[in-house]
Amino acid sequence: MKVKSTVFGAVSLVNAIANKKGATVGISLKVEAIVENLPGKGITIKSENKSLSSRLINKTIERIVSKEDLEKNKIEIELMSEIPTGYGLKSSSAISSAIALACSKIFKPKMTDKQIILAGVEASIETKVSITGAYDDACSCYYGGFNVTDNEKRKRVSFEKAPPNLVAIIFIPKNRKRGNLKNLKLLSSVFGNAWELAKKGEYWDAMNINGIATANILSSEPNIVLELVQNGAIAASVSGNGPSIAAIAKNENEEKIKKVLAKSNGSIIVSKINNRKAEVIEL
């Protein structure tokens, strides 16, 4: 059987490291995984991305496919990703969810959405790709829209579709340096307040508070969030643990925001907000 799964990226509204509670919103950059099982044994991965964690992929597969099935099947994987890895844009969550979704279609078609997501979340913790398992990231990658989560309890606390007429303008800095993640916990009450706002549906206020806090702790440009908001962003923040910075805006403000970001050394990606759920088809 040969299948193709599609899972999307996301950006942060509230960083989950301080309190193990996070919030994210889906974007339309995507990951596609083509998975085929053939007679034989072993796992082969084909991808243009050399920084990809093959351990994460293998551990995700092991959480879906039984030892017995692994002994009897050669699993071939081809991965295509539009999401830059290692910048806080949820590429690991998207990749592990895409692999889990494709493997479940072949080997365990009765798995629920939550079981599929958790396979990637647990594999992320096991391989140390993520500190919290990034349940918030995985939910927005898989379901699209806004997702507010309790990562420790593996629970979606609230979720809804996001306004489709918005874009995320994402800055990918040349310099990948970022501040000490442990310092995020010093402002746990600030992140807690931001999370409470997100839970009430005040997503952009939550993102701006998160942005000001994370930019001061993690970013080399602490004033960037205020400048982006002054130039038409509805909200802006370091995404994840950085170093990327995401600004959410209406289409008409896209160029003004690009001008602000173009003053720094790096590249810019524009992506629509995504409300589409992950999907898998048989080829």
C-alpha cells in the first residue's frame, strides 16, 4: 500500500516552556509524506532536508507499527517540506504527524486523531526534539486554526477556526543564535496571563504579550514586536523558541511589515493562515 499524507505548519501565540501550556495558530506551509510498505525489512527515508531527525521519524513509526509488522515490512518514506527546520515553525511536529498519519492509514486505520498526534508528541520527547512534546504545535499542524492546549495533560482546552483573510509574514534570520530558554520560566506569570487570554479567544493580545516577553529573552531584536505592530501587524511574536519572528496581518499591510523585517539580515516567507485539517490519501 502507498499513501500520501499532508500536514501543515503553525506559529506560536503562547510559548509553552514556562508553564507547559501553549497556544498556536495554523499556517499553510506544508509537509507531505509518501509512505509505502513493501516485502522485506527496514526503514528508508528520502528527503532533501539534511538536518531532518531520522531518529524522530523512526521513533514515530515504532509507536504506530507493531514489532511484528516491522519485521515483515520494508517501509519507504519520501518527505517534502516547505517548512524551514530549526526556526520555531513547528517542522518537527508537522513531520512526525505526517509520518504517524501515513503509517496509521497502512497499519492501523482505526486510530483516532488524538492517538495519531500523540505518537509524534511522545516520539518528540523520547528523541529530545521537544521539551514539552509540543502538543500545542502538533494540534495546530494537524487540525489547523487556533489551538489552546495543556501540554502536560495532552488536552486541547479550546480551539476554533482562524480568520482566513490573514497572512503570516515570517522572518528567518541569518543568525540562528537565540537566548537561554531557561529564562522563559522567570516570566511564567506573564506567559500564564497570555495563555489565559488565548483561552478566552483573545489570541492577538496573547500573541503580543508572548512576543514582547520572548523577544526580550530570546531574540537579538527585542524591539521588533512593537515596531511590527506600529506598522500594521495585528500581532507579532518570536515563534516557538525562535529565532524566527512571525507577524500576523491583513493583506494590505503585508508590504509595510516586509519593509520592517527587510532591515534585518535574513529572508522572509509569507504564508496564509490555515484552517485545513491534515489529510491522507491512498495512491
